[in-house]
Amino acid sequence: MGLTGDTQQRELPTTARGIRTRNKLLQAARVVFERDGYLDARLIDITTEAGVSAGSFYTYFDGKEEIFAAVLAEVGEEMLHPEVHDMVDADDPVAVIRASNRAYLEMYRKHAKFMQLLHEVSSIDERFRKLRRQRAQAFVERNARSIQDLQNRGVATSDVDSRLASSILSGMVSRAAYSKFVVGEDWDFETLVETVTRLWINALDMST
Amino acid sequence: MGLTGDTQQRELPTTARGIRTRNKLLQAARVVFERDGYLDARLIDITTEAGVSAGSFYTYFDGKEEIFAAVLAEVGEEMLHPEVHDMVDADDPVAVIRASNRAYLEMYRKHAKFMQLLHEVSSIDERFRKLRRQRAQAFVERNARSIQDLQNRGVATSDVDSRLASSILSGMVSRAAYSKFVVGEDWDFETLVETVTRLWINALDMST
Amino acid sequence: MGLTGDTQQRELPTTARGIRTRNKLLQAARVVFERDGYLDARLIDITTEAGVSAGSFYTYFDGKEEIFAAVLAEVGEEMLHPEVHDMVDADDPVAVIRASNRAYLEMYRKHAKFMQLLHEVSSIDERFRKLRRQRAQAFVERNARSIQDLQNRGVATSDVDSRLASSILSGMVSRAAYSKFVVGEDWDFETLVETVTRLWINALDMST
Amino acid sequence: MGLTGDTQQRELPTTARGIRTRNKLLQAARVVFERDGYLDARLIDITTEAGVSAGSFYTYFDGKEEIFAAVLAEVGEEMLHPEVHDMVDADDPVAVIRASNRAYLEMYRKHAKFMQLLHEVSSIDERFRKLRRQRAQAFVERNARSIQDLQNRGVATSDVDSRLASSILSGMVSRAAYSKFVVGEDWDFETLVETVTRLWINALDMST
DNA sequence: CATGAATGAGTGTTCATTCAT
DNA sequence: TATGAATGAACACTCATTCAT
């Protein structure tokens, strides 16, 4: 399963020149999208930024949506490979949750401009809304498994459905990240990590 | 002072006919916005829906933004006056939180189309982003006061900052509402109310 | 012969109130035309300035052209009655010419804004171009008679046709006035009077 | 530096086709402007006349003003290179002045429609008013030098300031040309040339 | 006579997309 | 493959004019 969904519209170029041009467009698109936002980005800005002619665009992409999907796929790759900072004791559930939240928030910080973009596009285009949900789902499911495991081991409360709780708590962290890095709430990063972690742990009644 | 901020754009009409026409436009705008979304809504659709000429629009509003602001102000009024379903025991903190969450989720359900619209517009227009944050802030602050009060009374944990916790938990509920009513997650309403309430209560260590 | 030509479109109001309203519109029109120019003046600006409703305009005038014609007629009256500053010796042809030029230039100075307006309108509307020419013609003809007289008396050269010379010399003074008062050439007023007078006199070979 | 002042608005096209299209637009604009006047000329008329689509206009010009400036620059070039009809004896000042006046009047006759257009635009648009004044200034200055020279040589009277006299007399000729070719005064061309020349010469007291 | 709301024709401008070279 | 000129649909906005009250 890829991030592009069914968006791979045109076959990839075979010649070296073609590959180069496509990449130039892709890089340029990312620059322009992050600078101007999705709606305000004009294809001509992208081609100009890429240093290619307007017509060349259509050799590689069918339109704005398609190149955005391609950028999304590319950035998505980056985002899925977080730099692991420190090893955590896998047997310490709190440490694992803290590390997970920290990784998410760091990823968000690093890609804040892009996350805002994703947000913009999601609110406009149904297709990207679905894509975004799919991406989030991976995170949600991993957390759901973790919660289920903790419940099985009697560490977390069984009062809540693991999947629903995961969705809600994952959403909580995601929304907090949005508030800090897009809306610009003036919160200290470390305090934020600690607070979401504590709320998460408490919410599952793991504190004792 | 209302939700419009500095959006009071044209003096309100004085004659009965003028007021009637302005209202027709306002109702029509709401219908069209909720049906087509902000971006796809054309002024001509609004005037047609209202049964007035294209030119008449400008007698009352300066453009799409302005009429949207006016619709927002109107709907905002509605949203701020929830029908109170049942009295809750003000001395039972859990009951109060449950009632608050239920009221929010019911408001969101009732105005789902509009909330989605607000979401769309916020991601597009800086001005509405601010307006939306202001609105959210009211909710956040009320909850912050409540949390602080519970902390003072030793009912809730003092491990977290009341304002930050309020922001995060309020965001959690808001995001959950978005997931259910806009994204369309297939969650049972009552279960959702119970789950967010439980997670909230646990998060503040109020369970015991 | 009036300045309005065939522009008297609507019969004058009979009631006192009607006369008052018409005058308010006329004054307002003059203010707005001189402030904004003919093209940029909107009827609504005129009615607003006059403190009457938009609809009332059509009770008295058929449109922008018509009210401009009315303003023109009014101002034309003013312009034709110059304040005579000093008596000149009618037997001294140079003094007469100087007085005539001075009177013209003073009139132009006093009505500079209006003359510019007239200029604007003339270049736009054929009808006003004719009107303006008619007005100028009065000046030209008076000068032509004067020149003819001087020629008859042997004071001015008979090398030139009196009517043609009058047109050209009158045009010279008119253009000089335009250059000073509309274009804004930085010329001393008295020097200008003297210079045009001297050139005029010399041109007719009257110096000796 | 040319007549366009700071009006060089879009980079000139590089390809042959681009140059051709731009020229088609330019020619069409001139036709339409001279036919309909500046105000009544619609861009769509220009593109239709040029045989290109409405959108193509904006590939080369930013709007009506800009294409007019371009037309003006082009026609200005033409106008500045008069066909010299006959050599005049440079030592005969009267012959030189006559030749200059004739050249001016012939230029005006040849470009009457355009001069009227320039007149219209000048009365509407500040920017073109300045441009027109600049153009006139060149003519004025040349004449001022000539007058100064004649004064130095004792051929012309020193009673008048050479620059002011030049402005006024140049304006006289210009206004006469306007009266004949735009207003339509029924004057014989040769008589006009002779009369303005004689008045000019007399005005400077050069007759003896 | 006065009001002011309602009308609707008219046009400039943008920009994704195509296609001849 | 690359170019960049050409296309044309689409829509907001203004304002003179009308007319019911």
C-alpha cells in the first residue's frame, strides 16, 4: 500500500532527462505549495520555479492534484522514517508512549508547513481527506494494538474500547500538534510532550 | 460585540423590504455554502437561491467573505444557545463534564455541515482562522476554569497545567466530533459521549 | 442664444421645494465634477452630496450629460460677467488688448478647475466640443472685429485675415492659460499677461 | 529611452510567432482606438480585430493603458521622423520658421486622428498628460533655442523671454492645428501656414 | 415630490490546458 | 522531450435607471 492511493497517473519517465525534469517539478511544487498554499499555487509558478516550460508540466502530471499527490507521497516517505533519538525500555509502557508522542510531535514540528498544507488540502478535496485519514489510521492502529496489549496485561483500564480510545487519544495528540505548530499556540515543547503523555496515561488509568 | 469581529461591513437596511431581502440572501447563502462548500459557492447561486438579482447582493454585502462572516455570526448565535436537555447535579463533576461533552457533540452533530464549512474556510482564510480560534477559546477557557476548580478542590490531579490540559482535552473532544461528523467515523454516539467523558475524567485522575 | 444649446431636457420645477432640490443637485454636481472629474463622477455621489435620494435625480435631469450641461450653463453665466478691475483708455489699442487678455487669464485662473473639466468633457463628448467652440467663438469674434477695426485704421497690419488671425491669437491666449492653470507651468502671472500682450501686438505689427 | 517613459510593461516576446501576434494586437489597437476613441475601445474589439483570443491580449499587455502606451510609442516614432519636403536656406530665418511650422502642421494633418486620441487620453489620464507635455517640450525647447539665437543676433526682439515666448508661440501653432484638424475649422492649409508664420515672425519683431 | 431598494447588462481578467513547432 | 504561445470558459462587480411605496 502506498501513500499515493490511485494517483499514479502517468508512467514514470524512462530517459535520464525525463527523470531529471520530473524531479525538478516535484521539488519546485513542494517549494511553491509550502510557500503559497495549495489554492494559491499556480502551475506556472511551479514550472517557473522548476525552470521548465509550462507545457512540460503535462508530460509528467495531469494537474495540480496529481503533482500534489506525488509530493505527498514523497514527503510521506520522509515522514515515516523518523530519526530515532534514543532507545526506550520496551518494557516500560509509559516510556514507550512518551517516545511515541515525542516522535509524532517532532515529526509534526519538522514538517509543520507541510502538515498545514495537508490540512488545507484535506478540507478542500475529498480525495485527500481520505488519504489523510488512511495515513492517520496507521498511527491509530498501532496505538490501538498497544492499548489492547496493555488492557490484556491489566495495565490499562478495560472500561474503554481500545480502538475508539486510540482514535480519540491519537486525535488528541494530533490536534495538539496542530495547535502548537500551525495555529502557533505558545506552548513549551517539552511541557507539551509531558502533558499529552500524562493525560494519555491517566486516561487509560495506567498511573498506578 | 459578536462573532463577526470587525466584519460589520455595510450598514443594515432600514426599510422592511431591505431587511427582508438581506435575510433572503443570508438564508440562501447558508443553503448554498452548506451544499457546495465555500470555494465552490458562486455569488450568482446565492442570489438565484434568494430570488434576487445579482446586483442586489452588493446592496448588502461586499463579497463572498462578508456574507460568509454574516452567516457565521448568525449560526454562531444559534450554536451558543444549546437546548439544555436535562439538568445535571452541579455537585457531581463527572455529570457536569459528561453534560458538557454531550452538549458539544450534539451541537456539532446538529451543525455538522456548518462545522465542516468552518473548517474549510479556516484552512483557507487567515481571518476566519482567527475567528474560529477565538470561538474555540471560549470553550477552552470555561473548561480551564472548571479544571482549575477541580484541582483546587483536590478532585483532579495537579500534575498538569489547567490551561494546557484544557486546551488539549477540549481539542480531543473537538477532534473526535470532527472525526465522527465530518470524516464520518462509524462510532455510536452514546459510546462516544461515554468514552470521551471517561478519558477526560481519567486524564485528570478524577476516577477515584 | 444660451449656453445650454438644446440641452434643456426637463421643464423647471414649479414648487418651491422642487426648485430647492434642483438647486441642491446643481450645486452638488459642480462640487463633485470639479472634485472627481466628469468620468469619475457617479450620479450617486452627486445625490449623496446633495443630500437627496438617488431616485430624485431623475425628477430634474435625464442623466449625467444633462446635469453637466446645466452646470455649464450656470457657470457660463458667471464666467461671462467678469469683474472689471480698471477702466482702460478705449483709445489706446494696446491697453484694450492688455485688459482683454488679463480679463481672460483672470477668468481662467478663477475657474481653472472648471476649465479643466470643460476640457475633459470636450475631448470626450462631441456635443460639448461644439458647445465649447461656440463659447470660444464669441471671444474670437469680438477680437476679430477689434483687429478688423485696427486694420481699417491702419494701426494693424493688413497682411493677415482678421478672422483667421483672431482665431489663432485667441487660441494662443487660451492655450497659454491652459498651460499655466491646468498643466501648471510655473509662469509669473503678470509676465504672462505682458508677454501674450506683446506677442499679440507685435504679431499685428502694431508696435510702431 | 523613448516616448513610453516607464511604460515598458512586459518583456517583448522572443519567438517569431510572439512578435507577430504582438504586432497584430498593436495594429488592431491603433485601428480600434482611432475608430472608437480611447474610452469606447473595448479590449475584446482589439483582440477580435487582431484575430486572436481575448486571453492572448494579456500575454503582451497589462491592459488598455499599456497597449495605448505601446501604440503611442510606435506612432511617436513615426511622427518624429517627418519626411523633409524641401531644403530651406538655413540662413533665412523666416524660411526656417515657415518650414518648421509647415512640418508641424503636416505632421498633425497626417496624424489627426491620433492627435485627437492623444488629446482625449491626456484629458483623462494624468500619466499621458505628462507624456504629452514631455513630447511638446522637445518642440518648445528647439524653438526656444532658435528664438534665443535670433535675439542674440539682434534679429528678434529681446523684449520677451525666449523660453516663455517659445512656449506661447508653439502653443499657438499647436492649438491652430487642433482647431483645423480636430475641431474642423474650415481654413485653407497654405493660408494657415502663411498666417501662423507671419504672426510668429511679427510677434518676434523680425519683419524688418 | 421623495425615497431607496431592485434591476441586469456589460467587460476585464485569470489560468489550466492544449498543441504546433 | 521541450517549448511557450494561444485558447476560452468562467465570474465578480459597477452603476445608471426604474418604480413601488
